[in-house]
Amino acid sequence: MPPTFRLKALCLLFRDDQMLLSKHFDKNRNDYFVRPLGGTVEFQERSEDTLRREIKEEIGAEIIEPQLVTVIEDIFDYRGAPYHDVVFLYQAKFADASLYQKEDIVCIEIDGAVFPTYWHSLDEIKENGYRLVPDGLEAALNNSPLY
């Protein structure tokens, strides 16, 4: 499989000290990882537009006040294939405040795959033994006044 280079836009949605994250299993590493919601920037699509589109597609929600926090470069292997992602990391809020009351929100990918989402703090992520991706996200959170 040829290497994959992608532009991504991910959304930090906070509820107090917790973030809304989707949970996935990596068969090659035999572990779980969690990541913010979002997805791949399409050709000639601005990253903020990607963010809005992806959140709407994945969980049927509108976001407001997106702010670019940082850009992270992530180079990794997943399921035996090399990837190189440049990630635009935004913080935003739900337009519908009732979503903050839900303990989990179902995330449906464009290919029909369904992933659970959960509110997790950095401490809870560590306690559960999950990997937080993309690589560099935890450092960005620790160096940010947002978290």
C-alpha cells in the first residue's frame, strides 16, 4: 500500500475537564486509542468547513465558535500502512447545549462504521490505558490555556 498523506481537521469539544472523543481498536497494536471527532479535508475545502461538515456528518450536530488551536504533524503506521497527517486542531462548542448532558453520542462514519464517543479527561484516558491521538495532542493540551 502506498504511503498516505492527509490534511485533517479535528474538533476539541470540552465539558469541564473532559473532551468528547471517539474510541477505536488498533488490531496491529492490540490496543484502544481515542481521538477528537473530525476528518479529512477535501480538495479546495477550508479546514474550518471540514470541521463543520464532519461534525454534522458524524454526529448530526452543529458547532459554533470554532477557533484554530494549533497544527500538529503526525507520522504513524496504522493497520500496516504508513500515514503522514497534518492536523488542524480546533476548539468549538455545540450549538445545542443539551448535547453536553449526554454521556455518549453515537458517531457514524461516511462508510457506515459506527463508533462510540465518550467524555474523557486526560487522567481518565491514562487510567483506561488508551492512546490519545494524533501524536502531539496531549502536549498541545498541556501547553494550552484552553484545557
